[in-house]
Amino acid sequence: PLVRRLGLGIVEDELEGRISRHLLPEACYRIGDWLEKRRASDEKHVREVNAALRENLEAMGIRARFKGGVKHAHSIYKEQTAQNLSLGEIDTIITTVIVNSAKECYETLGHAYALLNAVPDRFKYYIATPASGIRQGLYTTVLVPGRARVELRIITEEMDRQAERCLLSFWVPEA
């Protein structure tokens, strides 16, 4: 948690991955093998979701930037054990849509739900009241053609900057 608060999320991911591979080699191998079998289709789904949303948002005059990919084995392991889920029940695909304003976050959510099927009970609101250790924004899960589940995060450029720099954003001026 301290590493994340200091704005060093990349370091946190690397440390968690190394620790998991050392302490839980069998679980990491099993999950890594499972992810590798899915990798091509998961990456295809990320591209499809991003392309569909980009096209729709551009048509509505919303400029967006996209980040996304497939979760790391250690984060899947944490989710699996914390929620007692099978691998098939875990969303492996994450797409983050970065827009310019909170208003555009809500508009983007509406467009996402119009294009893709929302998964019931999979919506979290962290714009006005961010939770500790969780990035500010809108979080939801959608189904794409082919029935893949995608964890969709919708945030602003400022929210992204805050999350990347965390505590450092209060002391280090913008470049």
C-alpha cells in the first residue's frame, strides 16, 4: 500500500509478481499457463472493445485515450483467493478509457452500455468519493461479442495523473 501511495504502482506490480512467483510457484505457473492459452483471444477482445468505443466516442465529439490489456497472474491469484472464484469466473481483460472531464466519464459509460452488454451488479462509482487504494473513476464490467467479460474503467486525464503520481502529485509540479 505504501508503494502505491507514493505513486510507484509499476514497482508494486513488479514486486508482487516476483514475490508471488517465489512464494506460490505452482499457482503462478497454473495461472500463467491458463493466461497464455487465452492471451490471443483476450488481446483481440481488448482491441475490439477499444476500437468500438473509440469510433463511437469520436462520432460524439469525445476524444479518448485507451490503456488496457490482460491482468497479471498475481492479481488474478489475489482476486481468486479473496473471492473464492474459479479461474473461469475472473475477468482477465481490463480497458481504461481516459477522457477530459467527469461529464465525459458519464457520457462514455452511456455509450459503453449502448454498445456492449452490461454485467448486472458490476458497477462501482469512485468519482466524487474515491475509496482508499482504488483509483478514482467509474468501474464496470461489460460483455463483448463472443461472451468475453471486460473490466472497463472510465477516468479523466487528471484522475490518471493523480493515480500515477499519488502523494508525489502534491509536491512535484507538473512538467
